[in-house]
Amino acid sequence: MDRDQRPNRPVGRGNPRFFAPPVAGNQAYRPMQRIAAPNVQNVQNADTRALHDIQDGHTLLKLGSHRTYRRTYCIDNKKEYLCYCPLRKWICFSRSEYRQVDLDEVKEVRAGYSTDGFNRREKSARFVRKYPEDICFSIVLSSGKALDLIAPDKDVCDKWINVMRRLIDEKQQVEREKRLEMWLRKSFVAADRSADGLLNFEECMTLMDRLNLKISRQQAMEIFQAAGTTRTLSGLYALDMKGFHRFYLLLSERPELKDIFRQYISELYDFWTVNDLKNFLFTEQEARDDKCDPGPSLVETCEWMIQTFEPIQENRDNKLLSLSGFRDLMLSSRLGLFNPDFQAVYQDMTQPLQNYYIASSHNTYLLDKQLVGATSIEGYISAILTGCRCLELDCWDGPDGEPMITHGFTLTTKMEFKHALKAIKSYAFINSDYPLILSLENHCSVKQQRRMAEYLKDILKEQLFVGEKESADMNNLPSPEQLRNCVLLAAKKLPPGAIDDAEFYEVKEGCVSDQEDDSEMSFLSIYEPFTDESDWEQRFAHYRVKFSHHEKDKRRKFQIAKAFSDCVFIKEGEFRGFLYARDDGKYYRMDNIAEPNMRTLVSNMRDDFVRHCSQHLVRIYPAGIRTDSSNMNPIPAMDAGCQIVAFNYQDKSKETQIYRAFFGNNGGCGYILKPEHMRNITSAPGESRRMQLTVRVISAQQLPKLPVAGEKEISDPFVVVEIYGCPEDCEVMATVPVKNNGFNPVWNKEFSFDIRNVDLAVLRFEIRDMDYRSRCLIAQYNIPVACVQRGYHHVNLLGPDERKLDLSTLFVQIKCV
């Protein structure tokens, strides 16, 4: 029987990969034979042999909370699912008994002790002796859950890791046409209830419910018959796989694309010439000869597009583009909404660190709420892979002299400091080479601070940047370019010249409560701006005396180990006012300001705040009342020049989605250069960039059904278009809903926005379902206005949880003035 046709065979007791030693007299057991060094041909076939071996299956140990479970794991023959025997089933004797995990849901495969589950177990010397790190691996899913597995030996472990990683890479690199083909095959199998390899009319009607489309039976029958049916032995007409493909193409016809195509036909009725394509790109997409890729001229670019996207060879030979080729071109990433010029680092990265907005996370270690929930390395890994370049570590004394990371005085769990550092070290520079800042909140004793210093030096090694003893420019931080592949520690630090551990008094940030409004040294009086040099000198001498008495009630004693302090480059502290910043602020200092106090500063003395942020690093953290891990609106702080606005990355709200989209600019490196008028400030902040933006929402394709929707329920989608930015730019508009069509709804509605600050504006699309009172969110997409391309574009939609929705798109037209 052919390999692709046979079911996965179960792994039995006599399989040589089984853990248990051979039983006396068991002739079925055969130990694995070592293979001699392979020749060139063997090397070329090694991947194929390894894949076939994994498809045959292995018995592995699954790591549970308190024990291990023996399970049979394999990959199905179509390389689409990870299959395993369910709980309490040691061996599966038929394919139907296997449980399945879609490989599309697998995010990555990690080797060794690289998850929280293994990190907890590695404390046991017995566990480490029994299951060494080189036979352990983890399969991490998109949901964040990890499948921790133990192989019988290193060869099997390496085989699983290599094969799984290769399959994941292949799936991520699959082109749209292949993804469509895979989706059609899955949909066909799911709709084929009779399992005869054919779809009858009733099965097609059920399938349309799943496709989120409702049409009359008469219209559906016309499409069904036009797709080319086959008569079965029972006398019914049905569609085979090819007929189903034609059925899908008839359902998904795009009249709006056909209308655009017809506008630019000049010579041949059904085709575009190179000149027709050039006219379309020049007129609608505003393409020019000086901005062509990959050809040196627009004509050569058009010829390349025809050769790449035209499906028919005869047309390619004659340099003609058909409607099908035009559709594939429009759906390609080359004509996506996000300007490709901004998908790589293009900004000046040689300016001081304080001249950049920096993607930052708050309480990065938490996976859920602030008061309860899990502390995990997954929080750090996820944040880094999303583009975050400033992580937070809250460190407390732990048992056995091991510093722990947790949210103090809450019910959140704990993890060891060294495990977090190892995870950070492994992922720090995968997506970005630019510096990673570790904002460390230090609550440890001197003894455990010394242990933290040892871990920082031993794990990060040469990546830990502690600064130079002398700098040519003592008024500015180094640039991101100078700090490539460096980790910067931001924490409390001893004063310069300290030679040993020392105590010092830390002054808390001023309070903004109403009770202090009438006090002599209220929040605003401390932060009050100055008008000129003499005014500053007089008032500072006056306030220095007053504040020395005021701070006695607000200070707290703290000890810092010299070894730990030497690892710190950026000195963190609470903000004590513009006067003290001028007198005592250093280029390596970072002010921490709570969200409520930031709002007070922005409302009452914005210009002075902007001036302060042009010279010093400022970090804004969420208000303490945000125990649900919600997030603030980041724009007011950014509009004042604050470089670091710490966000709860585990939150999936609109604010988080917009924040992540904002940092998708500049290649997603986590650093965005602040506007010119916020970097070079002389007297007052300058003017920002403006734009007149017009968005035409044309249609959507293959919208998913809501999880709460019934099998027969069809969406009534409508589109919300929003500008999220400075208060004067914020505006929301919406289309009317389209009844009973989530498969290919058409709106053709135009909206106009007058944007006064382009650099901080984000364009947001939401598709919601009118069927529900809550107007449930179906899909969304966010993009910085500065990165929007003009012309016709398909927007690749994301779900409410920010996961990609395969084949779901929104077709729009963009005009900018």
C-alpha cells in the first residue's frame, strides 16, 4: 500500500522506540542500530527519512503537573496534524482513536528545559539525572500552552525538533494559493459527511452556512450545476474535489475587481498589456519610476509582475495579464496596505536614546491579571517576539538564596530570576538587533542582589552594557546603533564613586490627591515650570529648603549592593520635578511617572514636559487601579515626548492593538524616532505633520463566524473606520450592515479624515456583526497612518485576539493629500 494512503500505524510494545527494557524472550524487541556516517545521498534523504519515522510514531513521555504520562505521538501523512493517543489510552489501534493538534496552531518548538514546566522540575536533581536536558523538548501552541515532552534518547529528541521546526517553517512560508488549496481540501473533507469523496447539493448547502453565506436554494443550485457535477451510483448529482474548487470560484467572484480591470483595458478585451498595468499602477497606486521594485523602471516592474502572477503560460509569453492574474496580484503582499519602504529599518538610528519612542511592557512576567494568575517566562518571550524592547522584572527575595520574580503582595505565582534571564538571553535579538532595556524593580536584600549580579554577568556575558567610565558626550545617552545587541539594565543605582554596599533614602513621587492641593508643597508646585534662568535660580534655592522638610515624610531607606549597582547603566527613580531634573538629572537617569501624574503634567505644563523629555528618559506606568491589566491611551504621553509608555502586553484590548501597530513602523524594531519638533526644542514645541486621508471601504472576503454564532447563523457585517491619535484627530465612522453575508459583502462607502498629527495617528478597521446587541468584533486591523500606501489594497485581517485570519481580507482604496 502506498505510504500516503495507509493510516498511521500504532506503536506497539515491541516497537524499538518504546521506553521499557526488553522482556526476556520477547523476540519482537530489537534495539536501535547506530548508522554509519552517511554519504552525500544519505544526507540529502535524511530529512525525508526522519519525517517518515515521525509519521510512523514514537512513544514519548508528556510532562504533567505532578507526574509524567506515556503517550504515542506522530505526524499524520498529510503533514497537517500532530496526532496523539488521549488520556488513559496507552496505545491507539485505529486512526479514529487519535486526538489531533493542527500544526497551524504550533508557534514554535524549543529544545531542553525551556518552559515553565521544565524549569520547575529541573530543581530536582533526581529529575535531571533521569531526564537530562538533551532528551527534552517542548511544542508551544499559539494559545501560549506548551506540550512538554521527553524522548527516549537524544537521537529521537533531535529528530522531533528538526522535523517539527521544518514543518512549521514550511507552513509559514506557504503562498496564498497553496493556503487556499489546503483550506479547500479541509473544507471539502469537513463537508463530506458521507465520506465518499463527493459533495451532494445538501452537503454544499451546509457548507455555505459554514462559509458565512446565505443565498436562495435556486441560486445555489445554479452555481452547483455550473460547477460541473458528477452523477453517482445512487443517481444523485455531486461534486468531486475539482468540481468543488470550481464551485468555490463561482461563489467568490469579485465584480468590484472586474470593474477596476475593465477601466484600464486599452487593446484586448480580456487582458491587460504591460502599458495597461503601468497606467493602473501610475494612476491608482501612484507608482513612479524612481520608486520601483524589483525592476529599475516601472515598465520592467510591470513585466516582472506579469511573469510572477499570471497563471497561464501563453499569456506570460505574450506579456498579458488576465483577470485571474490581476486578482492574484492585488492579493499579494507586494500591493499590501503597509508601505514596504517602512517594513525595514529606515529611520536614523544614530541619535541619542532619548530621541526615540521605545516599545515597553509593564509587569512583563504576568500572563493575566495583576493580583492573581501565573508568572511565566512566556510573558517575556511573547513580548520580545512582538517587538517589545523594554521589559520589567520585579525581583524579591526567594527561598534558598534564589531571587524570585513576582508581583509583590499579591496572589500571583513566582519564578526564579535566572530562568527569566535565560529566556530573555535566548530571544533578545531574534526580531531586532537594537538594545533591550530591562527595567528591574529591586526589592531584594543585599545578599540576593549580589546573586542577581552574578546571574546578570554569567548569563548575559558581553551583552550586558554597563557604560563607559568617561563619555565624550555626557549630556546624551548612546544611540540605538551604538548599542546594537546590548542589554541595558535600568534600576536603582549607587551614586558615582561609591566603593561598597550602601544605604540611601529614596523619595517617592509627589501625590496628586485633592487633599494635597492646598499644601505648601503640592504636586503642581513641585513641578512648576520656570520662565528664565534667574527665575529658576531663585525658586530652586527656595524650594530646596522646603522640599528637604517635605520629603522626610515620603522617603524610604534602601540598601544596594555594589556588585548589582555596577551592572546598572540607566539609573531609575521617581520623578521629583523639573527643577530637580535640571539640577540633578544625568544623561543615564530615567524618571518613573505614574499614569495619573502624567495626565496632570500634560494638562498643566505640557511644553515644559516636552522640553524635559527631549533631554531625559521618561517611563510612564499604568495606574494602580488597573488590576485587570487594562491599558491607558498612550497618545497623550507620546505627544508630550515620553519615550517609554509601559503596556500590559497580555491584554488584548483596542489600546494594546493600536500600541503594537504603532511600533510596527520602522521595521518593527521597537524604536521609533520622535518627530523633529520634539527632539530639537529651543523655546516652544513646533508644528506637526498634517494629512487629508480618504478611505473607501469596498468589500470583504471570507469573514469568520463568531464563536458564539450557531451553525445556521450568518453574519450581518459592517465596518468601523477609526482614526486613533491626538484628541483633535480622533474620529469614528461606520458603514451600514450587509445582511446575511460574511463571505463576500460589498459596502463601497467613502470616508474622509483631516489628520493634524500624522506621526502619532493610527488607522483602525473593525468589522462587527450587527446580529448581536454588543456588536461583537469579528476582525480588526491597525496601521500607522504614516505607513499607509495610496491606491487599492487588501488588508489581511486579524482576529480580536490578534491572531491572523487566514484568507480573510478587507478591500479598500486609500487617497492622501
